[in-house]
Amino acid sequence: MIGFDWLMLAEVSFAGLGSGGLYALAGLAFVLIYKATRVVNLAIGEMLMMGAYFFFAATSSMGWPIWIGIIAAVIGSGILGAVIERLLIRPMLGEAPISVFMITVGLSSILVGTVELIWGADQLRLPDFMPSDTVLIGEAMVSPKIFYGFLAAVALIACVLLVFRFWRGGVALRATASDQAAAYSMGIDVPRVFSLTWVVAAMVAAIGGIIVGSISSLSPTMGVFGLSVLVVVIVGGLDSVPGALVGGLLVGLVESWTGTYFGGEFKLLATFSLLVLILMVRPYGLFGTHEIERL
Amino acid sequence: MRIGSARETYSQDEALFDSHTKRVWLCVLGTGLVLFPFFAGQYWLYLACLVAINVASATGLNILTGYTGQVSLGQAAFMGVGAYAVAVLEKQLGTPVLLNLLCAGGAAMLVGLVVGIPSLRVKGLYLAIATIAASFILHFIFANWTRVTGGTAGLTVPPATIFGLALDTEFRLYWLIMPFTVLMLAGAANLFRTRIGRAFIAIRDRDISAEVLGIPLLRYKLLSFGLSSFYAGVAGGLWAYFFRSVTPESFPLLMSIFFLAAIIVGGMGSILGGILGAVFMTLVPEVLKLMVGWLPNASEAMVFLAPVRTIVFGALIVGFLIFEPHGLAEIWRRIRRFFHLWPFRS
């Protein structure tokens, strides 16, 4: 192809991978919850949003420094995760998956309403805390926020994966995910693992929310991000951590390409077409477990 | 079962309204619905029409989700298809109202059949998410197929005319909307006394067992999708005549969630549940508005109305799922039971 702007393609791809890293992070939070508790959490976008608003409250309203703000937001979200698990998810143990799914739909509505009630429906700006000098990869320019956001997301994902590989609680979580009854009989406190999962996932989502919020802006409609996350985890496979990572990068790339070459309104169309395509070809996602039903 | 209603023949046992009391109350309700527009003000007529449209659409979703067990979050988008079909037919061809509404149902049905195709391969929540995808793709078509749908600006719909009479007030529209809703409710209630309806229920309870029993899954799942979206399409057509303007933003994902919430709150897998749920969920925001109006500093409190509505909407879904999973229909049954057995307790 003559005259094709390869540099632009590279820049667009880097931007896509950058936002893909955030999708992967949010997808990881989703998959954690799904793996351990089999709950499809439609409120994942709203959990990101809550983290970002906690951060906003700590830094802009209370005037705390950035680092304390981040820690406060993570702790606040963790508590919120525990409360959600205890009040809403625990009573639904053993109910039909669709009921639990609808609980999270109701939850997202409650969270959006609460945020609007406290902070109003207008857009807010998070304080800048990332370096603002342009980053060059080769010749391609990458927006600093996306670049450092991506780095932070990758670091956090690595942390979470290491923790779940080596920490006792992480091992307990993986044991619960692979066989609940067996985990019970080995002395693992399964209900506590459930709480723990929600706490950790809410914390991961909070950091994701802070990064997403500082790249764009903060508003109660941020939960729409959750819809793309849903595509990410379906593409990757609901119960697969590597799936969430690959799916995240893939969806980020697809969104960025279509957004640039076709126009912004094609973004959602492209991601959801990808979703339909994957569902038709591999209903359990790229890396998900193919469950066999028995009567 | 009520005391003193022994059934002697099979036809009595199969009857939709099996007791004398039920038929009497039904007549009272029917008379009430006929007399209502002559006594109600414009605001209440407006609400009645809106409630009737929502009841029709929620009943459609109940066929698919409550009776067949296929969770769908695309009901609003199917309504959109119906609304656009009515708008285009009315504007460009000027065909009669009844034909337009049937075509709206048919168009939505065709789209529903296409969306239903993945239902054999994917189930449960995967299907729910596939229908979310379908509704976004439909939204994209509404917004970008400018030649037919008028793009983001949408279409304005001329008032429906029957025998030269323009249905341009709530009072007149009531006589179009309410009979359609009643007819569709009767259809749905009767559906579950037929082979098809029973097959739907079997699929809901366990699809593999249903297939073993000789129910072709694909055909019946598609049929359920088709019927459900037919209901949505007709409801959407009525919606178009009622609001007289159709834009892509008229049918957001939130509206699909609203219908799913309505049948959960009302009671899944029960015609009465669909009715009660749709009535309840449509009226709650209005009641909230009324209540805020009573507050001493009402104009200041109005700012909080929108977020409080959102919270109440979510809290209703969560509350019903946790405390009353069978919904309003179950509460209704308990109340009736109390009166049947009175003065004894259950």
C-alpha cells in the first residue's frame, strides 16, 4: 500500500494497547470475582467509578496528598467490596446465576444514584499526578497519561498474579475456584474467601478507576466502561486470567483502530461485533473452560 | 385452590378463569378500564397509556425470560424496531394503523429471530450479554441508517388515524392502546395452555431434558424469541403513536433493564406478575415525584429527584430478589389466600 501512514498506525496501536492495559486490569478484577464466586458482576464499571470518586474525595475535597489519596481510595473501595459481598451477594448464595446477575445490575444503579446524590452529575477533573512530558517509542508519540497508566496497570496486574501464585490467601482462592466442596473439606473457610475476593477485586478496580478517571475525566456515566470490560471477559473467557489480559489488549486495539479509521461512533459497534463473532465461534471465549453439562 | 369450587369436567379444570368470583372481579376490572377515561384527568390518562404499553412489552419479555428461561436484555431495542417500523410506514406509505402495528410486530419478530439464533449455542448469562450486543448494534443502525431512520434526529410520527379520526389526545389513544394490551395479555395467558407454551416451560426447567422429551430446542427457543419480540414490536409501535417522535436515544439499554426489573419485581413466569411489575415500576417514579412535591422546600429537593429515582430503582431490584424472589405476584397470592381462608389462618 502506497502512502499508508505506518507511523500513525503505530501511534494508534500504542494508544489502543495502552487503554487495553486498563481493560485488562478491570477484566482481571471481574475474572477474580467470577472464578471464585461464579458471579457475573455487571457493576464492575461502577466499582471502578467508586474508586475514582473516593480518590477525588480524598485529594480534591479533603486536600490530602496524592499517595495518601490513592491508599485511602483503595481502602475505601475494599470496605465497599466487603459490604457489597456481605449484604447483597452472600444472601444469594446458591440462587440462580441470573438472579445474582440482576443483583449486580441493581447494585450498579444504586452506586450511580449515590454518586450523583453526593457529587452531582457533572464531570469532575482528578488532580494530575502523572508526568506530562510526551513519550516517544521509536518515532511514535504516545500520550503520557496512557503510557504511564499502562505501566501502572501492568505493574498492578503482575503484583496481583504474584500474590495469587504465592500468598496463602491466593492459594485458598484458587482452590475454591477449582473445587468448592474439596476446598471446604480441606479446611478452607470458603465464605471468607468470597469476602476476600470481593475486597481484592474492589481494590484492583479502584486503582483501575483512578487511572481511567485521570486519563479522561470523572462522571457518573463512567460505568459505561464496564460494558467494554464485559466484552473483554467474554472474548477472553469468563474464568480465565490470561484470557482477560489478552482480551483486554485485543479490545483496546480494536476500539482504537475503529475509532481512528472509521469514526468514534463505530467503536461500540466494533467491540460488540467482536463479541458476537467470538460467541458464535467459541461460546466459552478464547481461553475459557468449556463446561460440559450433565443431567 | 379455593373451597367450594369442585371441578367436574376437564374443560372446567383447564379454564383460564376457573371460579365464579374470578369472573365477577374480571368483569369489574373490565368495566373499570372502560369507564376510566371518562373520569380520569389528562395526567392519569397519560400514565394509563404508558403503563399499558409497558405491560405489553413486559409480558413479551416474560414469555421469553420468565417462561422460556432465556434472559434477554434487548427488549427495548426490539421495541425500537417496532417504533421505527410504524414511523416509516406511517410517514412514507400512510398505511392503516392496524396494519402498521402488525408490521411493527412482524419486523421486530424477524429481528428477534436473528438475535435468537445464538441461543442454541450460548445460554444463560452469555445469551444475556449477546442480547446486549444486539441492542447496541441495533442502536447503531438506528443512528446511522440515515436514509430510513432519520439518523440521530429521529423521525416524527403523524397521529394515528382510524376511520378519519386522528388519535391525537390521550383520551383517544387510550382506546387504541388499551384494547391492544388486553388482547396481547389474553394471547399470552392462553399461550401457556397450549403445546407450545408447555414446551417453553419445559425448556425453562431444563433444556436438555426437554430435548430428550422430543422438544426441538432450536425451533422452540426461536419461536419464543420471535413471540417475545413480536410483543415488543407492537408495544414499540404503540409507543411511537403515543410519543409521536422516535429517536435512537428513545430505547436505551436502561429501558431493557427496566423491563427485566419489571418482571423480576412482578414475578417471573406469571402473566399477573408481568402486569403487576410493569404497573409498579412505571408508577414508582411518579409516586416519588409526588412525594418530593409534598416536601416543604420542594423546588430545592427536585434536584435530588433523578439520583433518588436511580437509587430506588436499583434498591427495588435488589430488595425483591433478596426478600421476595417470586415478586409481587406472590404477595398478591398471599393476600388472596388470607381472604379465602379467613377467619382461619394458613
